[in-house]
Amino acid sequence: MTDAPRICSLLPSATEIVFALGLGDRLVGVTHECDYPAEARAKPHVTSSIIDSPSLSQSEIDAAVRESLAENATIYHLDRDLLEQLQPDLVLTQDLCAVCAVGSNEVEDVVGSLSSRPEVVSLEPTTLGEVFDTILRVGRLAGRMREAIALVDRLRDRVARVREVVAGRPPVPVLTLEWLDPPFVGGHWVPEMVALAGGRDVLGTAGRPSRQVAWDEVAGTNPEIAVLMPCGFDLERTIRESEDVTLPDVWRSLASVREGNVFAVDGSAYFNRPGPRLVDGVEILAAILHPDEFGPLRSDGFVRLGTTLASR
């Protein structure tokens, strides 16, 4: 087997794919947000964030992101000197979301100046099927096509098992929130994941970006289930944010809130990043929507918040 290229990942999802294909030893650089698997944290960080997200509320993060994008067209810094030292052959990036990775213009400027002249590949999946295609693409670029095909086959089999069980059941109306203050509903692959798990996303559109909505629009949907998956937050922080954020009266009027059918999930791990663990997200949603069938399959990655949000 020929040596795989030296890879630099500018996406947490790409980092997960690279490791899933057994290429962790060929990964020479990652972003400051690459935290899975654990070995990724030990890799050199070629990016940093302009925004101190851990110390800010959701509304403050939203305001800071908007300001930074307007002034700088990015919220990240790319370390050109470190990249020069690392000498990558392949740089994996994206231009799908300015909030999720270094801006494409900065990547082109910085990478174009490197002496190693690496190939830059932009990964742009918007559906679960395209995420699988992305895994195959990385496998082809890195000379690990057999491993990529085997991984995708396993992921497709898991999705097929879920779809088989929920087939014929009435879809459960579900509200997915990728941000709470201001509210953003799930987009791209999230509505598709809900459908695969036996639900119907009441506001998100499959294959389309997440979008900001008005609370009155949320109130008009009256979903049976609400799933909180703030972008970039793990389960612990999502629970904490649900306790701290101030939500309007229309939120408390939702049947899902009154009846305690509000769930917090680990969005960062299972919903926000277009990588292999989206299939875990499908299984988690299935366990939330159909606990009689899937509860034993997935009891991790989510917490039922109960009626606590109804009284706040």
C-alpha cells in the first residue's frame, strides 16, 4: 500500500473521517475545535478563534459572530507559519458555512503561499447521502478507498435498520433548534435525519441551510417533540444553556414543552458536523421518537429535560 498524503484538516468532521479511515498517523494538523477522537486533540492546531465562545451567552456569541463576519469575513485565524512547518500534501476544508471553518479566501491565500503546494479540497455535503459521498471522496484522495467503502456500507446498514423499524408509522412532528437565542431551526441533513428516525421536521428543510425563525413561527407549528442541538455545544453545555437562556411565553405554550417532551442532545458530536457520527444522531433521534423500539439501542447522547422549561 502506497503512503497516504500528509493531511491537514480544517474541519472537525473531516478530522473524524480521516481517523475513521485509519489515517490518524497521516494527519499533521487540525483545528482548535477538532476533539474527536481523543487523539485528535494532540495534533498541532493550525487555527484559532477570534471569539471567546466559552465565556459568552448564545445571544452574545450570535452578535460577536455577525460583527466579525461583517468586519473580517471570518471568525478564525489560520496559522501560516505552522502550516509551512507541517508541509501538508492535502488540505481538507469547506465553503458551506462561514461560522464552521476558516473562510475560503483566507485558505486560498495562505495555502497558496506554502512551499509544499498542497492540494486543497473543499467538502460541501448538504445531505446524509452527500456525507457518505464525502467519506468516499476522502478515501479516494488518501488511497484508502477500500476502507472508505467498508465504512460507508456499515453506516448505510445502520440507517437501513432504523428506517425498516419506523416504516409505516405516522411521522412524529419534531422541532429541531440549532440555536436558542435567537432561534435557528435545523437545516441541511438534520431534517433528513428526523425523517429517517420516524419524524417530520416542522420548520427545517432538508438540504437547505439552518435559518433564523421568529418565535411566532415556532408557536404555529406546535410540535410533539422539541430537540435542542445548539451548534458547537456538547450535551453538558446544551443542558446548561437551556437552564440559563430566557425564552418567550410562546415557547412555554408549545405542547412539547408543557408535556415535558423537550430533549437536549450533543449537537457537536451527533448533529452539527457532517461526519460518520451523524448516523449515531439518527439512532438517537429514533430512541427519542420511538423509545419502545430504540430505547435500548441508544440511551446515550441525549437527556429529557422534562417540564422544567415550561415553568421558566
